[in-house]
Amino acid sequence: MLRFSAILTLAFGILLSGPAVAKQIEVVFELPGFDTADYHKPYVAIWKESNDDNKTLLLWHMHHPDKKDKWLSDIRRWWRKVGRYLEGEPQDALTGATRGPGTYRETFEVDDDSPFTLYIEVAREDGGRSLVKQEIDFSQGKQTFTLPADKEIGELTITLE
């Protein structure tokens, strides 16, 4: 009887705890236009770094299936921390071609509650490079961060839900 009671209590506790809910991060950013004859669309990488995990969330780059993309290493921090260790495409990331000037909104699900640093890096061939970062901690509840514009990226808004 005692064993049945313990199993019932454990099962009830599991039911009450419910499934883990993925947290959402929304990143709104602008890629500015430049008045130059030799304009190249930028590469963009968004990723998270923590003590035990580095994970690419978004990567926009020129993709040539038959050759290695030699410009990915221009996204320097991402390349050193994540990119050079990838085999093929970052399967869990949102990947796509480079995009021109405009405002973009991307939403990511993060299934780990541990604090981490969110990085956004933008680099253009024959252009500049920008790297911005924000400490993320979901234990503080819903939050919004506004980061100032840099050379290759406009103002950013990061919202945690």
C-alpha cells in the first residue's frame, strides 16, 4: 500500500509539473543601406553562447552547394565560436540568403532557462563589421532591451517572452 501511494504521489507530481515551455526571443533589427557603387549585402549571424552550449539561431549568407562559402569566416566571432565546427549547414538554425537594407523581425524558441549571451554579428564583403551582445536571463520574466545602432546594423530591440 505504501509503495502504491508513493507511485501515485510521484505520478501526480509529474502531471502537475507539466511540460517544459520553450521561451521566445524576438529580435527586431535594421540593416542600413549605404550609398556606394560596390555595395554587398551583409552576412548576419545570431547565436547564443553559454558556459556549456553555443548554438546558432540565424545565419544569412550566400550559399553555393558545390563550393565552400569563403566569406563566412568574416563573421569573426560566430566563426571562432560556432561556425568552423559545423559539418554542413547549421541544421537547427534559420538559414537563408543575405538580404538588403530593411527592417527585419525574427523569433526564436529557446528551450533552456539558463542565462546566456545573445550575439548579433553583421559583416559585409569589402565593408564593415558590427558585433552587439545582450545578456539574457529568462528568470527575470518578460523583458525588452534596446541596443544602439552600430556601423553595419541599426537599432535593435530584443524582447523576451
